Amino acid sequence: MNVSVVSPPRSGTLGTNASRPDGVAKVQGGFAFSSDMWAENMLWGATLRSPHPFARIVSIDVSAAWKINGVEVIVTADDVPGLNAYGLIVQDQPVFAKVGDLVRYSGEPIAAVAADHPETCKRALEAIKVEYEVFNPVVDPEECIAGRAPEIHPHGNVYRHQRIVTGDLSVEGDVVVEGDYEIGMQDQAFLGLEAALAIPDSGGDGVELYIATQWLHEDRKQIAACLGLPEEKVRLVLGGVGGAFGAREDISLQVHTCLLALRTGRPVRIAYGREESFYGHVHRHPARIWMRHHATRDGRIVKIESRMVFDGGAYCSTSPAVLINGITHTQGPYKCDNAVVDGYAVRTNNPPCGAMRGFGVVQACYAHESQMDKLAAACGIDPVEIRLLNAMETGDKLITGQVVNSVAPVEECIRATAAIPLPPDLESDPDFRDIPGGSGRTADRSHIRRGIGWGVSIKNLMYSEGFDDYSTARCRISNGVVSVKFATAEVGQGFVMLAQQIARTVLGVDEVLLDTIDTQVGSAGSTSASRQTWMSGGAVNAACVAVRDKVLAHVAQYHDMDVANLAVDGTDIVDTRGSFRVAVADVISHLDIDETAEYHHPPTEDLDENGQGNCHVAFAFVAHRAVVDVDPELGLVKVVQVATAQDVGRVLNPLSCVGQVEGGIAQGLGLAVMEEIVVTNGKVRNPSFTDYLLPTFLDAPDVEAVFIEEFEPKSPLGAKGVGEPPCISVTPAIANAIRNATGRELPRVPIRPYDVCL
């Protein structure tokens, strides 16, 4: 890292608890989320969606809707001026389904309206008459793989099939364990619903969109193509984002909003309600995984076999990449020389699935950590010991042949987690808030059993398989004021805080202004893949270093000194060989410096036909230990404690790291025992937070976290992304703890009360 600091870190710099610039406004309720946006002379927009998961549109009649007072415009597929398709990897999803074509999931957009009031929009949508020829939906991925299902898209029913074959496949273990595992569909459940405000240019040949997203420049590229406009005519500004977790990587209402604004010549705002949000964004892929482990009698893994099937739903989104993440993490954070893995990502008429925190590794980890407990039992070894016995180290190979040259402190993570004290036993007369089920005498103390379970995981960082990943940032000094500009989407992860910390540390200043986050600077890539600390942090650092070098060069010239001997020490510039010292603030008060920098990660490559290749950039590791109390008669579970030790490279903001860990554990807990989108014959049955259950404060366990700090030399700041690992292995840790308490197989998450009852 190119940061010259001699004095101990001062408040607000790297390694300290810096305050979030948006923190006070969010706590006090004054933060403007995208749903709070408003403009003079604004219209409201809304989208008509198909009620059927698989049907052909016979006709669309909008005449009755046009007769409603206040309706300004109605648009269908015929009104899309550019490409009527979009998508992150493959442009296979229509802006609107058109007459004669298919709708492929329940929620497919058919038309959009703009009117003077949301209620007018609602009436207009109800007045639009659509005639469908309804078909039986394709909902079973296995039928698609076998070729028995009708083709539901010209691109086919299988997004990707990939094998991984390595080593000697004739190897057999002295001990063999196998299992079939299933993971339900999970929603990202972010707080700020999808909302956008589009403002057309006065000449009608361009548009500015205020949008909550994860990737401004990718949105702009897809929107411009659909609108038939040059990219420079489409300008995006980041609206206030209430979380994302992958659900804002794909565009949803962006094109609809811009199209309505351009057609009316007036600002248009679309805002989803919670039910529409379930239809409007992608979800975590449900998956079915078979896995078999071969091991020696003492528990050393010698071969792994697996078959993974990910249901991608109606449109591609990131399904091929999610699949690759899943199958390349089959072995988990363990040594393995021999493996054969078959992976499928499949198209069905179920809701589209794509990115969600953990991105395929969550599914793989649930299977391999369930297997590790089975293997421990079969070998007569403690679950902790079998994980230590097989723990991966720096320099080991993945089953793809890639050498793990990231720092890999797997053993340290496990031992540090094991060293965290267990919670005290449940009292003989406990408070009702401490027992499964809570109030109302739902669980009797004499029926409650305690279980302990483990989960350990590996997670790739940044984009994979040859993606040209980079991030851009700009740093400027003008009249003594330092400002930083980037297109990094702030979705709650705290990059707006980290960018200020980097600038304060590198430049020796206390005040750093953040410029507007928009497309008026180069791309920062997506806020996903645990990449922004590494990538955009690297870009901000590089831009600030370039500015600092010019400041030091100015001082050297002005004072006739050797620039090689100058450094930033706290808020001063010093000669490291003498007594010279001058305040940075005094030096920059009359300077005007503007530098833009790009940061690129090392190149990766595609997998070959046998799944071999250096397809990932770097890796992070984490261990979880869960303690649960279970009433097996009622099927009730309370997660008492989750202990964790996470490999972070370097802690840049301790408070922020703790927040990421606590939030990730809550999401993993939700997948373990609560959260699932229930889909029947292609239709979502619980599109609300009344029926889609989420953990509350009362469900949250005590979290005890330890950070394993070992400087990552590949990272520009020495740090690894913290956001994704916390949610990955906590789910199998909780499942293993419930298994430990009940003795049940529990091959599926979320675990329901009827799964637990003995």
C-alpha cells in the first residue's frame, strides 16, 4: 500500500472507527431514499404484469385505460425504440412481452402507464385487457436437463452445464458418506424498495435517471440500448439505497421509467410496493445438490463427487456465474486432490434468480458442511478435529487446479472460533425471551435440547472467468478542499466512509468532501462480489496517492528539497531525514490538483471443458459455531449464540466490520430456519413480509466475532472484502447444531418446525 504514515493512526483514518457521512441522517430519519424523490410537474408510473408463469399473449387492448382522466401515456413493447431486451450476461429478458410472444414467469412486464396519481395508474392497469393462451409451466429443472420439457426460450432451457474433473477418479475412500441437499429460494429483503425518478432533457433527446442500483454504468449501457440512445445521452445518479445484497444488479424499472419520461416530456417516478418488489427483482437460486465424500479411516478427504442443479428461473441474469461459483467451491476450505463435479444452471418458468450475498457459495457450503459432520460421525472424529485435519493452507490447490495464493488462515479461523466461550446453560426457570417460541408458554424447559454445530467456508473475491474488472476514482484539491468522486454504489456497506478514510490517511487532511455518485466519472463496477473495498478502495487510494505525489513534489521544489525524503506524517509533511515539518493544510490552501486513477485486478481465465483454470482472483475464509436450543416436540428453534472468526486481511474500520458480520449472520439465520419464497406451479405464494418470515431483533443471537488479521499482499490496502463470508457458513452451522440437538437428518433449508418434530 502506498501510504506513508509514521505517527499512529488518528481518528477517522484507516484502522479506526470512522463515522459514516450518511449515518446521522439515517438514524434520525432524514436520509433521502430513492422512494423519497420528487420533481416539479412529476407524473407517476406503474407496470402491468402477467398473472401467468407461462402463456402466449394473444392481444392487448389499452383503449379503456386511455379513457381514464389523468392517464398521460401507455407504453407496450411496440413503443420501445431500441432493443426490447436486456440482461447482465445475456440479453434475453424483454422490456415488455409483446403480442404473439411468450410470458415466461408470473410477474412479466406487459405494459406501463404514466398518470397524475398512483391511484389513477392502478385504475389504468386494471382497465388494460390482455388475452392469454395459457400453458402448463415448466417448473422442474430435472425435466429441462433431461430434455423432456418444452423449450421456453429461443436460447434454450439450460443456461450452462459445467464439469470439473481432476485427479485420479478411481480413488475410493475407506469411509464414504453421501447426501442429497436442497436449498430454498431466498429473498434479499432489502429495506428500500425499488424506486426511480426519470427527468427528460428539455429537447427530449436524453434523460437523467435517479436510481437505487448496484452498478450505475452497467445500468446505463442496458438502458441506452433499450431506448435507442447514445450512452452519453443517458445520465444516472445514485439515489438513496436501502440495502441491495445482489437484487439491484439487474435492471427492473429503469427502462420503464425512462421510456415514460421521454414519451411524456415530464419527470416520471415509479416506486414498487413490497409485493411488486418480489416480482420485480431476482432472488437466491434454489438448488438441489448431491455430494459424496471419500476419506481415509482417520478422516482425510481423498475424493469428492457432486452434482449441483441451480434453478435460474425464467431469465439468465447471472445464473452461469452463480453456477461456477457453486461448483468451484465444492470442496470448501479443505484439501482435496481428486474430484468430479457436474453442475447445471437451468431455465424454468419460476421467478428469475440471480445475485444474492454469497453468490452460489451459500448453496455449496450448505452441502459440504453437512457432509463434514456426516464424515466426522462415520470416522468417529470430533467435528472440529475433522475440519482442522483437512484445513486448506496458502499454496494448496483447488479442484480447478488453481493455487490458492491468497492468505488462507483456515486453521486460525477454526481455532479462534473454538476459543470463544460457549454461552451459559439455559436456566431452570428461564425468561420467556430466552426459550424457543418466546412468550405464551410455547416451550417447556424440560423438553429443550441444546445443540452445537459448525460451518467453515471459503469465498472468492471479485469477478471471475476473465472478466475485465476495474474501478475508477478521482481525487481533487481546490482552494484547500479535498474532494473524492467515484461511481461506486453505496448500498449500505460503508464505502462512502472508507473513501474518506483513505483520503485522510494518504493526504494528511481531516475534511474530505464526497462528490455526487453518478456516471460523470468512469465505471466503478458493481457493488457486489466483495469487491469494492479491494477495487474501488484501490482506485481511490491510487488517485489520492497521485495527488499526494504532486503535493510532495510542490513542497520539494518550493523548498529545494529531495522529494524522495518527504512523507506525510499525520497532518504534516515531513523530511524523514531532518527537522522540516509543515502542515498539509497550509500547503494545499493554494493548490489546484486533479487526478483520476483506475485500478485493475490481476487477470483471470475461463474454465476449460474439465473445469480447470485460474478463474478466481482471491479468497477469504471464515468459521462459524452455532449454539441452538430446540424443542423437538413443537419443532421450535432458538439460535442462542453464533461465534465466528473471519479472515479479513486488515481491519480498515472495526465498527463497520462488526456490522457486516452481524448483518450477514442474520441473513444466514433467516435461510437456516425461516426465509423461503414459496413457489407453486410457477406462482409466488407469499409475496409479503407477513408470510415471508424474516428474523427480528428477538430472533437475533448473541454474536461473538474475532477478526483474523494477516495482511493480504495482493490487495492494494491489505484488506479483503468482509461483506459476503458472514452469511455463508452460518446457515450450515445452525443446521448442524439442530441436527446435533435432535439427531434428525434435516437435508433441506430452511428447516421448518415439522422437519424438527420427532
